[in-house]
Amino acid sequence: MTTTVALAGKGGTGKTTVAALLIRYLVEERQGAILAIDADPASNLDMVLGMEVEATVGGIREDMLVQVHSSGALAGSMPGGMSKQEYLDYQVQMALAEGDHVDLLAMGRPEGPGCYCAANQMLRVIVDRLSGQYDYVVVDNEAGMEHLSRRTTRDVDVLLLVTDPTRRGIVAASRMADMVPELEIGVGHVYLVVNRLRGEMPEPLAEVVAETGLDLVGTVPEDAAMPDFEYAGRPLVELPADTAVYQAVKEIAEKIV
């Protein structure tokens, strides 16, 4: 049975960092195969995981549409006699970056001006089937919650809304939570994570969290070890185990997984 954890939040909240350290926790503390899905075109999950992505699902979709339109075979086969579904399936498998403990699939850029309905539906089927082969799936999502149901038909067991320690960020997370009932997929538990917190939670900020009614599962401190890794371009999964940021994410992971 697959456990799916999705992360969302407005840009700059550090959700990719939380996603990477959650994946590290799963590698070190849990048994099972892990699939990481980078569903944010502006994200760099590959860099923080220390992996290399050579192709994206978005690029595969664009390439297929170019071939279909250039050949005029709107109802025909792809190169090699493959059906469109078989072609996309093969290309997605080739795009999967395989690591020692984690596999990574990058969704890439959003749709262009063409017609993508059929290709997107095929890709949803492929990504859903691929995800079902893993024990854990961690999705680093775009800020807009509607993208979750456009990427998959699989239910999400845990949704982490990651915010910075500001009133605006918490209100934005609350609005994302309000969108959950509108999604075409089921979401089990929704939690709030306050990232980059300096010291204790200020009382005014705690009051804002309480007003939203969101379930605060944990806070992640601003960590002095982070800038050195960022400047050097080192994968954040290599942070020492005793760093405050990893220990905080580990504590959150133990609550939700």
C-alpha cells in the first residue's frame, strides 16, 4: 500500500527543503521504495536531493505533440509503431532518475498554447500506475492546489502546507486548505508547518494560526548550517543529522508517517 505525502505552499516558504528532509527521513528510518515527484516547475528538488534530471514529463508531452502535429497522424501511431500511450509510458520510464534509495520524476513546465487534454489524461494514468509501485510517494507541489488533481487521480494521505513565519504566509496556507474540498482527489490529513522560525513562536503568530483552525504539526527553525550548503550547492540531504532543521523535520515525519 502506497503512502502519499504532498507539500504545498506559496513560493519561497522552503517547502522543497522540507520535502527533501522528509525523504531523507524515509530513507534512513523506514523500509520501502520511495518515489519523489517534483511537480513544481520552479522547484529544484533534484539539486537538494543530489540527483540529476535529464528529462521532464512536460518535455515528453511537448515532444509527443510536436511529433503528432508534424506527421498529421492525430489518430495514428508514434515512431516505432507504438501507440501514444505506449510512447508516453516508455518516455516516462526513461525520464525517471533512479537513485540508490529514491527515484525522482520531474513534471517540468506547465502546458503551452496547444491542446493537452488527451496527453494529460494519458500521463495521469502513467504517473498513477508508477506511483503505485512504491511504498512512499512525496510530491513537491506547485503553490496552486488545483494542480494536485491535474497531476494524479490518486488520493493524498497527508498534505503539508508549508509557510514562512508571517501572517500573510499563514493566511495563504489557510486559503489553500479551503480549496481541498474542491479537489477531484481525496485528502486524508491536512497539516500546517511553519518554516524558518527564529526562536519560539511569537504570540501574535500563534493567534493567527489558532484563528485559521489549521492543525500545526510542527515548526522548523532557521538553521545556521543551511547557508553554507546553499552557497556551495551541496545537497541538503547531506546536512549533519544533528542539525536543528533536520531534527525538526524528523519530528514532524514521525507524527505523520
